[in-house]
Amino acid sequence: MFEISASASFEASHYIEAEAGAAHYRRVHGHSFVVTASVARAKPDSEGWVMDLGALEELLRKILAELDHAVLNDIPGLEKPTFENILLWIESKMKAAGVAPSRLEIERPTLRQRAVYTPA
């Protein structure tokens, strides 16, 4: 299996209305996010690629531009903008563009926090 990856970043704010979460989650606050999207294929295509890396990076940047400098809670589908829901949202956007990710990662580097999603 071959897997390629591209990364891009965005800045956004959000709040989490979770009963179990700490009180400071409920206040609007911002983060720097880094997302890595991977695509896998058993064999390279006739050009020798899993996918054009430039096209993968361009797609990821286009998707993340919708999130950049936004309040994530205001974006349809991200009313509860947890790591998990952000990754599911990105997956749906990638699939709508005809690209099925094999792995998605989101990270808040300054907090050393990340989540990984491996679609079935």
C-alpha cells in the first residue's frame, strides 16, 4: 500500500458547549490548527502516482480556507467543533471533491494536542 500526505494550516476560534468539559471550553477562544490529509492506493496509477501531491495540497488548502479566521460554530456541520467533528467535516468535503482520504490528522501544535481519523 502506498500513502501520500499533504498538510496545511488555518486559524480559527470556537467554543465547546460540553457538559463534561471545563468551563473555559465554553468561552470563545482561538487556535492555530494543522491538518494532514493522506490518500492511499495499492499501486501507483499509470503516471506512477497515488495522486498528484500538488492537487491534494490545493484541495486541502481550499477546504481549510472555509475555516480560516472563522468562528467554527457558525459553519454548517460544525456547530460542535470538536477535533472529531472537524475531521468528519473535512472528510465530507474531500469526498464531495472526489477524493477519499485514508487518514486525516488535526493538531494544535502550541498545545501539543492532536487527533487522528482513519476512515473505514
